[in-house]
Amino acid sequence: MTAKSRSTTASRKYSIAARATAATLATACVLALLAHGNARAADAPAVDTPDQVIVPQVERRDVHKPKYPSNDFEIGLFGGSYSSQNFGTSFNWGARLGYDVTEDFFVEATYGRTKVTDKAFRQILPGGIFTAEQEKLKYYDLSLGWNFLPGEIFVGKNWAKASTMYAIAGIGSTSFDSQRMQTWNFGMGAKLFLADWVALRADVRDHIFTLDLLGKRSATQNPELSLGFSFFF
């Protein structure tokens, strides 16, 4: 083979390779343009077509929320026994008004009354201590309570009621025989909820006040045991 024929053959090979490379690049560019166009079409927001058969229409309606009682307020009546140091034990009764600040803590105002007697002193002192043998005793308390043991009471397999035990303490005033004494009270109690709006309640409290008796001032302990009902609203 002559030099001229070898040169012609090489030129043909280079020309074929260049064409193949150009065709590959052109194909890649076309594919890239098509992919870019498809991506932009996918990102474009959908446009409602006039051929849509069903057009959703939702009409809003007013919804009135039911009103449930909060049951944060409590009013109760109670009765029991009040043991006054030096003046015997008598039946007492009263009322309570409370408010649940949280599920754990509540405040409560209490009014109660009973009778005290100086019968024991009349056996020693002529005429006794009081003008009459019996005197009315009244007390007012403002207390803070803590529900430290909420739970349920089970009786049998099919009966269960919510309950709670609480500790309570506060300050108030006690008055009888023309004397008015600042009074501290503390104690414990329990509630058994018969329904959402009523509970059976038992309390044990001690009322501590200083009394001027026969010219000597001393602190007295006056325990109280009561049972009653509480109503919530």
C-alpha cells in the first residue's frame, strides 16, 4: 500500500470518529433539554380545566360548644361534735364555702357554732364562770387544703367511686362569753364522690386558741369531728 492510500484511510477513520462523537453530544443535549422541560412542567401549579365535572363546595356551619359546669366551687353543710377544753363536748353544726384553685389545692371558708358549759366549774365556784350555765360559741376559719391522696374506693366488683384525702390548715376567730380569740386550725379529711356534683365528707380538726381563764392565759386544744355533704357547681 502506498503512502497516499494510507493517508486517505486514516483521514476516513478520523472523520467517522468525529461524526460519532458529535452525534453522541447532540443526543445528550437533547435528553438534557427534555428532562429540564419535564421538571419545569411538574413544578408548575395545576390549572383547573373547564372539563371538571364535580366542583367541591363545602358549606360551613356554626357549631355551638356545650357548656359544662366547672365544679370548681363547693358549698357544704356539716354536723358533729366539738370538744372545748375545760368546757365539755357538744353538738356543733355549720357551713363551708370552698374553691378549687387547682386539682391539688383548694381554699375554704368555714362558719360553725356550738355550745359550751361551765357546769364543772359551778361545782367549785359559786355562780360559775359564765353568766348562764351555757354559752354559744361561734368560729370562723379561712383555710388552705391539699388533696394529697386522690383515688377510688372499691366495694365489690361492680361499685367504685372517686375519693380523695386531704390535709387542711388555716386561721380564724373564735368567740364566746364576750371574748374573741384568734384561732389556728389544722386537720385532715376525706371526700367520697357520690356523683359529679355531690360528695360525702368527713373532717377531723383541732382549733387552737389562747383563753384567759381565771386570770391565767393558756393555749387550749379544741378538737372537732364532723360529717356532712358537699355540693359542687
